[in-house]
Amino acid sequence: MRLLAARKLTRLLSDRAEFNIPFSGLTTWKVGGPAWCLCRLHSREEAKAALAILADSGVPFMVLGNGSNLLVSDLGYEGAVLKLEGRLAALEVKNDLISAGGGVLLGQALRESAQAGLSGLEWAAAIPASLGGAIAMNAGSMGQNIGSVLERVDLLLSNGDVVTLERDSLPPFAYRKSNLPPASIVLGAKLKLRPGSAWSVRRNIAANTRLKRQRFPFNYPNAGSVFMNPEGDYAGRLIESAGLKGKRWGNAQISDVHGNFIVNMGAAKADDIYRLIVMARDTVKEKFGISLDLEIKLIGYVEPET
Ligand SMILES: Cc1cc2nc3c(=O)[nH]c(=O)nc-3n(C[C@H](O)[C@H](O)[C@H](O)COP(=O)(O)OP(=O)(O)OC[C@H]3O[C@@H](n4cnc5c(N)ncnc54)[C@H](O)[C@@H]3O)c2cc1C
């Protein structure tokens, strides 16, 4: 079945179906073993057709955005990894609306919004996400999030249907959760911003970028915050109070700049990072009785229990 699926994917995508591709080149942590097949999808039709092939052959799939919140095991992923490119990564600005494919990087949306003098996305400065990933995770910063500027979302559901959810029919977004239908793919979205001045939008983006570069360890590969903040506290503060800042395992380190970041000091294994995640979670639970929930997504690992 796999061989047949491989043939069909190659017929559909030609050299945009690539086999045995390491996740270390696809994630911001720069770790992770090979994906069975990386499918670079350029249109909705291709996305639907690829999904049908995978469903027929029983091959599992996952969607990859910019890989900025993913820990994939050193053994890799025995399934298809769907990446949105081409028309699924195109962007258009019209009046106060940005229409973009799920594969567009937030950085590009931010640049285009600044050029058009549109305000409302400045908080996203220095977040290396794709729009689809940001929506799936309800990415946010500085008290704002992507959910609050969404006007509509186009989804490819696991049964192959494409549906459009307008603002009023979107599920309630929560802290780092979009509550979109399980296994749905964000093909594209419309963001509604506010008219402002290009100069002040650019100034705010630059100020937010500076602030984040001061606070977070951007000098080593990382995946942003590893844990969500528990009610009324900060995961980074708890990990620091537990004495774990700077703790190393192999070539990974709980950052000595911010306790909620784990950095790849060079050639770290995914397992090194996973060990530090388990250590941080267990130690915080033992010392403070607080269970930290993961913000990052794990592929090939079980969620550590405390
Ligand atoms: C330096 C740095 C700073 C960061 N700062 C922040 C921050 O301030 N705030 C914040 O919220 N996050 C931050 N992050 C984390 C990360 O950027 C966000 O979680 C982001 O939403 C992940 O987007 P992605 O495209 O990289 O998704 P990925 O990491 O590729 O995937 C994350 C999840 O989204 C799913 N997904 C991806 N694309 C789609 C799609 N098109 N349709 C459906 N599901 C999809 C994946 O299957 C996976 O489950 C930071 C990360 C880094 C490395």
C-alpha cells in the first residue's frame, strides 16, 4: 500500500513529493529524524488529491507549518508531511483585509501590513510561524493573538471537504488553542486589520522585535516557549525557581536567558531536548505541585506525565 501511495504521490506532485527527508532541516530546533514523504502542495486541488491518496492507503499525515513549535523524535515520522507552498503561500492586501494562504509566513504578512499602513499584527514581530500554524495554535504575544484579527478561515477537513468559517461561526479560540476541527488543514485565511500609518506600524514592529531579542535566546535554535503558562504564573519563572536555568542534557540546554526556552547548542538530538522537557516538568511538579502543560507539539513522543 505504501509503495502504491508513494507512486501516486509522485505522479501527483512530481519532484515535490520527496522521500526520507530529515526534520532537522524543517524545524527551528533543527532536530528530528526523517519524514517518510514530504509533500509540497501548491493548490487546494493538490491538497485534496494528496489527502485522498493518503486516506485510501491508510498512510498517516501531518501538516507542517514553519516547524517552529514542533519536537519530532530522532526516529522521524512514518507518514506524509504536508507543507503548503505556491498558491497556498500567496498573499494579497485589499483595503484593510489581508487574504493569505496557510503557508504564508507571519513575517511576510507583517511586512505587507506595514507597507499598507495596517495595524493589528505588530505583536507577531519575531514569531517565525506560518499563518496556518499560527491559526492552529492561536499564536499570540503581548496580550494579543491571531484569533482576534481573523475574519474568515478556509479549512480542508479530513473527509476532503473544503469549508469556510466566517468570524461569527469560528469556534472560540483559547490560550494557544484554536479549537478548529481535528486534523483540519488551514488552507488560507482573511485577517482584518485597522488602518494606521505605515511609519507607526513599522516603529512598533521594530520596538517589539528589539524587546523580544533582549528577553529571549534568539542566538540558538529553539521553538519558542516550551510550556504554556499556568493560571496566575509563568512557566519560565517556575523553571528558573526550580534551579534549572542553564541545565544541560547532551547538546541541549534549558536556556540561561529564559527558563521556558530550550536551546540547541549545536548538534543536539531530539532526545536531549525531550529529556530536559521531562526534567523541567517533573521538577516543577515536585517542588511546587504545579503541572506544566506543553505548548509545543510532540511527534513520536508521548506527552510526559507528572
Ligand atoms: C524564536 C521563536 C519565538 C516564538 N514566539 C512565539 C510567540 O511569541 N507566541 C507564540 O504563540 N508562539 C511563538 N513561537 C512558537 C511558534 O512560532 C508558534 O506556535 C506558531 O504558531 C507555530 O507555527 P508554525 O507554522 O511554525 O507551526 P508548526 O510548528 O509547523 O506546527 C505547529 C502545529 O500547527 C499545525 N499546523 C501547522 N500548519 C498548519 C495548517 N496550515 N493547518 C493546520 N494545522 C497546521 C501542525 O500540524 C502542528 O500541530 C515562537 C517560536 C520561536 C522559534
